[in-house]
Amino acid sequence: MTYRIYLDNVLINDEPIGLNDIEITIERDADIKGLLVKFTSELDFIGDGYDAIKAKLDISVTSTIEVLIQYNDGAGWMDLFEGLIFVSDVTFNLFKRIATTSIEDRSWSALINNNKSINAELAVGLSKNATTITAGTNVNIDFYDPTDAIGTYKYADLPCYTVDECFRFIIDFMTDGRVDYESSFFGSGGAGEGFVVVEGQVLSGTSSDAGLILNFKDLFLEVDYRFNISFRIDTSGVTPKVIIEPVNDFYLDVDSVTLNDPKDPIQEFDRSRLYSVVEFGGDTVVDYNTLDNANYPSIPFYAHRQESYHVLGESNIDNTLTLVGRWVVDSNAIEQAVIGTSGTTTSTSSGKLVDSGASFNNGDIEVGMKVYNLTDGTSTFIDAIDSGTQLDLAVDIFTSGEDYKIASRTDFDSNTFIVQTDSPTNARATKNDDFQPNLGVYLYNVLLNNFNVSVNYFAGIHDSIASFLDNDTENMRAAITGGSLTYSSFATDVILWDDTTTNGYDTGGNYTSANGRYTVPVGGAGAYVVSSIFDYELTGAPLTQIAEVYLRQYNSGGTLLREVKIETLQTGVPIFVFAGGSATFYANDGDYFTSEVDWDAAGTVIFLQASGWALNPFSSFSVAQVASAPIAQIYNPSDFRGFVYSFDYPVTQTEFDTINNNLSSRLNFTVRGDVYKGWIDRFIYRHKKKLATIKLLSNK
């Protein structure tokens, strides 16, 4: 095995010391959550290599040198590693004429990691080094008033940037366009395609400039707090590419190579991945206040405020996973920023805005502010404040009965927001109606609330999370008295859970087992967590969807207000741990909740008394008012990769190439005939010796 090295495309004749001890490391970096390939050896350059590096130093201490290392094992010269030398990182021994340096990967370390905290404005088509790049392309998004009865999108065409476009631009900016970007999740057709980033001053209307300013570090961390993302560098093409996806996408259930019978493999648990507490939410939230454009109730686990939840289990660990972001996702904050000072004109006066119910002289309104006619889409500016109910305008744009908004400053003008939208199907913020039937309010950013963030982080949390509080008079749980409950098609069946004593409770007497209803008592209006967890047996035609299980909310007159499907029952589909689910409802006095079976085909479902759910050994139906609800979020054990296997093993060049080209795939190894599987956490490859020190992550 022989090696050679090029500096700035010039072959170096005097071989650097250490070239025969090359180590290449594949490592999953915990801080930046990326899977990286690094050159982890230092080289001592002598002779013409020393001269080349010293000449660069004499030109500029900020110079870089492109490096190409090749090897020849008898089959011709092959590329091994491409990177950069930062002259400012080189140590020079002037007497011995030795230049000692490491070599940085030319994509991540050199071009991204070193520039990740530099701010850039998306509207400006220039990179960090003033190279021309494609400026960010904004999308115009319509916003709504959550209290509007039909959720009219009055606030039109506010310039925002998709998360995908933010990543594309900022990677271009940092790398002078030399590193590409790709995401199937945030890109076209992906589940995250509709999420946008926007500045508060754009939402308030005090600025119509779409010039969003951000940096890669903030963007990645804030998006990661909500979506649990990771990245890797793809170097298979001519241009390196940063691929950003949800973490689970980098743990494929696909095998790359199998290593037979390594010597003394060790299994242990990575204690750094154990948490005792998980913190969710955002730094900036607005308390529920219907008199101040803040109409989203502060419902634990369903809103966006900071909350802490215990992680179940005994791990002897005091460690907190913090997922609290600085960028704003709170529905009430969006509402306040968007609505600002709004109203409807009450009479017509030439060149005036007249609203008999307004208070224009309260100090919030100033001459020069922009005024929008939300009815016809025109706008103008305030020339004078005539009185508390009348403004003098630069242009006559209003008649009586037209909606208006004054672009007054808000507390959020300097904040950055992430907003869930329906784009590209519809260029508008997503309008959630979970609480609309009873509260008369729509919600922003439901997919960014604490519940949904917890769903995204199941692979990062080793056990279920819960907040256990005392039962109060509004809580109940009903199980099954006998061994099972049996229902057969065709009808909609209310499941009649009947045991509220031995394996359940009904402290307020609000549940009626004869009709399977929990009725909200007088004075009990509010948010409720409704759950049904169960094991079951199913009969019917093979591989057929037999039925669906719903949680339903009715008003006191029996009118269906809302339903949530929690399970599809299909023959031939195995049950893993438990079936069922939960949902949060807002209910008025007299409303009632049920769990029901809707039939799709002939068959029978048997709900079993005993449940496979570790937190609740019995199948059950439960209702708890959120103010004191035992909130529990369930995780899938197969998603958590906390077990570690480590060993040394001789790896051929072909095997290394296969592993390096399939970094998201599993690496298998055998021990006494048993096959173990894991994903790379660290892989140190001593190239000449063809020996690897391997550390794998596994879910078992």
C-alpha cells in the first residue's frame, strides 16, 4: 500500500510524515446531530510540502489549501480523502522546517461549521465572500383572525420563507455555493414542506420587507427543537450535499455489511441518552386573554408554553432534555402580531378612517403608520390623528363597513416566527378547528404544540413521558369487569366499559356505564384529555379492515361536535404493545364523551381486560380535566437507540467503501451464531492496517 498527496492540485514529492498512519473517522456528532466523515490524523509536511504551505502563509494567514490524498493497493491510484488545510491552524517548526497540521473535510468543517453563526439576509443574493448566489425566494401567506366565525383570511400576502428555502439559502451563503442541499421532508411533497419562517414586523405590518435575517446554527437548532432532525454530508457526487431529514430517516432498516464473530464485542447502555426530565415549549408565549387578542387557552401539553415532564422509569440519572426554542410558535403571539389594531369602519368620510368604537389617541397609533383596507386590499398612511375615533389619511380608501388594520408596532416585531401553513396547496396559514365548536376560536400551529413535538422526539426519549397530578372530581377511568367485551358488525357501537372500582375510578360520579358516557358536570367546562388504551382480538376476512375506533364528543342534546379516530382494526396486522390513543377536547357543561366502534366489514372485535400497555395493565377508557390530568405520552421502544456495541475488526477496503456509501444503513455482526444489528455511532478506520474500531447504536 502506497500513498501520495496533492496540495492545490500539485503532487508533493516529499511524503509527509504520518501518511502511512492515516485514520478516517465516521462519527455521529451529538452537538450538531450530524453524521460526519473526518480525517483524524495529523501530518508533518517536510521538503516541498513545507515550502508550499509556508508560501501560502506568506500570502495570507487566512489562506486555505485544497488537499487530495490517494492510495494504491496494486489496482491503480484511488481517491481516499479530499479536504482543506487552514493555514491559520498550521504549526511551523522553523529550524526543522516541519509544518504540522490536520486536514478538514472540505464540506462540513471547512465551509459550514466555521461559518454557522454568521447572519445572512435571505433577500440578498451574495455569499459570505461576496460570491453571487441565488437570493431567497419568499412565499406570500394569508393569515386569519382566530375569532372570526368562518376563519376568513383577512390578512393577505405576508412575505414568508419556507424552512426548505431557508436551509437552501444559508448553506449557499456559508459555502459560496460550493455545497448543495436536499431534504425530502422539508422539500417538495414532504410532510414539512408547508412550514415557514417570518419576522414579527412582517406579521404586524410595520415592515413589508421580506428580508429575513438568520444563521445556520439558529435555524438548525430552532427547527430541530420541533422536528428532531439530523443531517449528513453526501460526497458521492461532484458537489458535496447536505441532506437534512428527521432523525429516524438516518436509521434505515437496511443492512450494509456483516462482520463475522468479532473478538470480545461489548454491549452496554449509553447513559448520556437517558433523561429524567424533558422540557418543551417556547420562550415567548402570550397568556390566554380574550380581551387582548389571545384566544388560545393555556392547555397543558396542547399549547406552546414551557412545560416540564418526567420520564418514567428508574435510571439513576439527573439529566434534562431541553427542547425550548427562542423562535416563536405560540398561537396567541401570532394572533396578536397579525391582528394588531384592527376594526371595522362605522361611517364614510372623505380621506378619513372613522370607527366609533376605537381609541386612536391611546398612544399606540402614530402619524406615518400604514393602514390596510382588508376588504379591498388597498393601503395608505396616517397623516393626522383627528380624535380617538377618526384618522386623517393620505389617500381616501375607506367607506363605511370595511375592515381595516393599522400596522402598529407589537412586542414581537423583533422576533422570528415559525408558522404551519397549507402551502403549496393553498398559500395560507393552517386553521385548526379542534376547539372551534365550543370556544369559537381557531388555532395556529397545532403541529408545533408540545404534544406533537413529543411525538417527533420519541426516538430521542428512552421511555414514556408523564406529568402525574392528583385526581380531582372530574377524573375517571373505566375498565372491563369480565375477561372481555365482544362487539359484532354492522352498527356503530358505544363501548360499554363498566369497571370503575376494581381497576378504575370515577371520583365525581360523572360516568354512566350503561351508556358508556362521561358527562361534563356543571361548572366543569374546560379542556379534557380523553383516552382509550386496549388489547383486542379480531375476526373477519383475511387482511381486511373490519372496524375503526373513535373518541367522540357530543353536546347535551346528542349532536356530534368532534371525533378523533384512534385505531384502525384490520385482520392480519399484529398489535405492538398496545392499541388506541388519546385526544384533547374542549367541552362545555353537559357535553359528553364516548369511545365507539364503527364497522367497515363483517367481523367481531373482542376487547380484552388485560392490556399490554406497561403503564396501565388493564384496557380502559379514561377522561381527565387537563388542569389535573395524568398526561402520558407513549413511546415506541423500537425507536430508541440507546444500546451500544463496541469491538475492533479487520475491514477490507471494499467493506469500508460499502459502509461509507451507506451511512444510514445497519452494520451487522455475529456472535456464537446470533446476528446483532446496529447503526454507526463511531467508526475509526486505520487505513493501511485495514483495522477498524467500531461503536454501534442499537435499539436492543
